[in-house]
Amino acid sequence: MKKFAALTLSIFLTCGTALADTPKEADSPSAAGEAAKASKAAKAAKAKAAKKAEKSDAAFAAELEELRQSLQAQQEQLQLLKEELAKRDRQIDEARDAAAAANSRAIEARSKASEAVSTSAEVKSEATSLNSTVSDLKVSNESLRTTVATAQAAAQKTEETGPAAIRYKGITITPGGFIAAETVTRTRAESADINTGFTSIPFPGSSLSKVAETNFSARQSRATALFEGKIGGAKLTGYYEGDFLNAGVTSNNRQTNSYPFRQRQVWAQLALDSGWSVTGGQQWTLATENRKGINNRLELLPQMIDPNYVVGFTWARQYGFRVVRDFGGKVAVGLSVEGPQATLGGRGFSTLTSTSATGAVTTATNFFINAPGNAAGLFNSFDATGYTVNKAPDVIVKVAADPGYGHYELFGIISTFRNRVFPCAVAGTNAANLPTPATPIVVNCPVTGTPVRSAAGAFNDTKVGGGVGASFLVPLFSKKLDFGIKAVAGDGIGRYGSAQISDETFRPDGTAALIRTAHALGRLEFHPNPKLDVYLYGGSEYGFRAAYTGYTTIAVTATPAIPATATSPAIPATTNTTISLTGIGGYGSPFANNSGCSTEVPPTGTFTPGTGGTCAGDIRVITEGTVGFWHKFYNGPKGGMRWGLQYSYLTRNGWSGNGGLPAGTPGIAPKSVDNMIWTSFRYYIP
């Protein structure tokens, strides 16, 4: 702009001086001739300069037009430049007109010729400057094109990958989960989906042990949602996780295969920068091993396809309220109170069975442990084992250490059990039998001293159990191999193991006897490359004997009165009572009768396979060995695709019993074996 202004001022000054100093007429013809020559020379010089300027202007306009078409973002700047060039063209035209007027002013034109040449040089310099400006604009345009292309590529990538999370009112929501297509094949049928009931592997006497099964399932497909927010020095977290491994009243495998959605985890957490955290909701029990520290969502779960995991694994997903203190990532201490539940094992308990004259049968025992679910209270009324009537929550304490090499844990469980005992529930006498026995048996209530059954003297019985456990996990061979062992032992903690050996049994008087259990799991997890994981697990769960003798069983059978007939007198109603005071029972009794564990019997119905002959079958030890792999053939911003294969060999050994055998004969210890294969094909949500 400054150069254009200088050029214009110079031309105007030149023209103005010429107009002021040139006389009206020429002094002589010679002077006129010289003036004509000078004018002609000046015209030629001006024409040449104008021709160059016009040529330059056309080139500039073409380049500017090309730039305007290629880069819309710089249209305004290029338009401004175009206007400046047009203004300069007008200025050059005015200079040409002024030079033409100078034809009549030869003398002044001669004196100003050199100045005109100088002006032309300035015009040429200005044109060169414009060329340089346009070149700079072209370079800037190319740079802008590159920037725009990069931004477009990034935008396209963002559009394809999408955000890793969703922002909503200051919180981050991260969806997750996977869609699964899976199968399981068992050489001995369990009539079960991909989830294995380890205590249900049939003994040889069961009809199911004679057939294999292959089941197909998409029910382990899982949906998760993680909610995270930050308030000052506190982090707020909410987590939800669910799948379809649930059976509703209308669920079936005939047509719709419609299984309801269920919750796996639902919890909320407040974590402070100081290392304290508080978590409440349904979550993995604190007894479950962590991969690092004591952190939710960092549980060290077996890589099994079987959703019941592997024998020897310590776990439960239940209500828990835990407080954790982390000391710089090296040591963490946690305390949790969790929802209790008692599982019953054994047999032969003191009972009274009555059969009325109409054939109705009622049974009474001298204790109760759980209550059936109340449908109105949203408990499962179809669960035959019922719900524990809480005495106190389970309390778990854990210390975890991460010294820099490996992860180590030590924990303890305290479980409180309660049942209600009825000393007079099993009472009676056979003195009214016909014929009357010479020496009637009388079972008096210890409270009332009479053989009349009642709730007299009922009381609550409380037992405190618990156990301890320890584990370690260490990386080997440059972190390509993880090796770990976990072991747990205690009284009344069977339900914390995958096999679900029972927590307690009951003595003849109705008081509880906790079953001692122990379980352990060893693991090898090999990671040869980021796309392949190979795992090997071996675990066992052991239930100790808790056997007793002296159980009382009373069977009362009423017969209706028979009216007199023409040929026989009337027969009054009678009651026949059978009493045994020497029953055996509890868990793992050496006197149990296992003679029919390998004897198949006919089915009791079209849809009810035979369960075998007489067999106590209380579990002594369950052992499982598993090998499998996961191949992640795609794992990227669009999610993950993987497939896996797993093989398990499982043995179930019962306690030996010599019941029904000749004296001196070794007891029979039942055993069942199963071979199981799983496959899985999964898409993981990014």
C-alpha cells in the first residue's frame, strides 16, 4: 500500500509540474520538432512500461483468481488484494493520461523523461513485490491445505473411533461389556448351561452320568457402565455390571430362550487423594484376590469361560461396605462388612414324620436355619435353600502388599451363624401302638418331661466361624508368565469357594456344627505376545468330616377307623409309631450308606432321570485341572474380537461309608469324573 501511494504521488507531482511550466505555444519549429521527438520517446517508454504493467496485472489477476478458487478460507484477503491491484491499474491509467498530455510540453517532458524512467522502475519493483506477496500467499495456501487435510483426517478418525467416554453434567460415563457366543460339552451330563455346578457332577448311579451333553449359550453376554466424577480432592465412582445368566419362571430352551437380565455388580465409591476410599454395594468380596492393591475392578479373576470359574477360587459377589486405606501404592489395608448366608450340608438329622389318616405327610425337625424367600418382599420364593435370618454380617479384613516385585495378600474372615433350636420338636412314644409293645419307647421333651411335641424351650443357637487365607502373584520371564498360589482354610467358610462345600451341619440336639473346609488354587498365565493368553489352573476344595450318632427319628402313621360290617366288627382308628434313637448323621459319616452310588435305577418320570440307589455322597474333595487360551485376533479402537478354548478335568470324591455292608468291610467312597470343553467367541465393546 505504501509503494502504491508513493507511485501515485510521484506521477501526480510530475504531471502537475508539467502542466504548470509548459507554455501555451512552442518557441520555434525546431523546438517543436524536438518536443515531438521527446514526446514520442516518452510515449514509447510509457507504453513499454504500461505494457509490462498490464502484462504483470493479467498474470497477477490470474494467479489471484486461481488462489481464490482453491482456498475459500482466504477469499476476503485475496479480494482485498484484487481491489488494491485494480486501484493500482487506475493509478497507472491516470499516469498514462498525464504522460499523453505532456506531448505539448516537450521541454518539460525532456527534463522529466529520466524521472518517468525512474517511476517505471518503481512500478516494476512494485510488481516484483506483488509477485513475492502472491508467492508467499501460495506457500501459505499450501501450508493451510496441509493443516486442513490434517484436521480433516483427525476429524474423520474421531468420527470413526468416537469418544472413549461420554461427558454428562461433569461426570464421565464409560460403557463396556461384550457379546458372547459360547458352548459347553460334558462327557457326563449335568443338565446345566455353561455354568458348572461342581457338586452336581453325577455319580455313576445317576442316569445323567450315562449320557453326554452339549449346550449352546449367549447368556454370558455382559453390559457394563462406569461413572466417574471429580470434586476437589475426591473422586466419585459408580459401577454397574450385568449379564443374562439368570433363570426366570418362564425361561426355557424350547423356542424363545428368553433368560432375564441380572445384576453382577452395583456399587458406589468415594476415593480421597489421601488414600482413603469407601465403597458400598454389590461387589466382589474382599476375600477375592486383587491384581494390585485393594482396588475395585482390579480383581484377579481366572480367565475361564466357565462363569463359575474354577475349583479352589475364592469368591462371592454380594453386598459389601468396605473401607480401604492405601499407603502410597505399596501397602493397602481394607475392612469390609458383607451380607451373610449359611449353607447346609449333611443328613440324618433328628426328625418326626407324621402320615395322617388321609395320607397327608408332615415333617418336623428340631431346628431351622434359613427361611423361604418372601415373594412380596422380592426374595426368590422358588429358592429351596431359603435366606439366612441375619445374626450379624460377615467381617473380612485384608492386607495387600506391592513391594515392587509381585503382589501379596493376607486376609481373615469372621462369620456368625444362627439357628433356632426346638428341644420338644422330636418327641413321642409308641405306647399306643397295636399291639402294645412290651417295653414302650418314650422320647420325652427335656423341657416338659412329656412325650408331647411342642415349641416349649425353643432358643437361638449362635456359632462363630471364620478362616484365614494368603496368596501371592509374581511375574516371571520378563512378565510373560504370571505364577500365583492362594490357600484358604477355616470353619463355616465353604461358600466362599467355587465348589460350594457346605458351611455347617447339625448335631442330634439341633445345635449347629460348623464344617471345616480348605481350598487352594494354583495358576500359570502365559502371555507370549499381546494377542495370545494361555492359562493353566489347578484347584481343590476339601470338606472335613463333622459326623455324629444318636439322632432320633420318629415316624407316626395314622390309620382311619373301619366301620363294622356283616362279617367283621368295627376297627377303631389307630396310630402306629416307629422310633429310632441310634441314627447316624452329620457330614461325612463313616457309617453312611453309599452302597447305591454306582447303581442305576429307572427314572421316576418322563422328565426325571434316575438319581441312583442309596448314596450319601458327602463331598470329601473336589479337584479340577484346567487349560485354555484366548486369541485376540483384533484389539483396537473399534473394540476387540477374540475366541477361546478351554478344557477341564474334574473329579468329585465322597467320604467313605460302610453302612449296609457286612462288618469289617471297607467303606465305599463314591467318585465321579467329568471331562468338559468350552468354546467362546466374543466381541468386546470399545
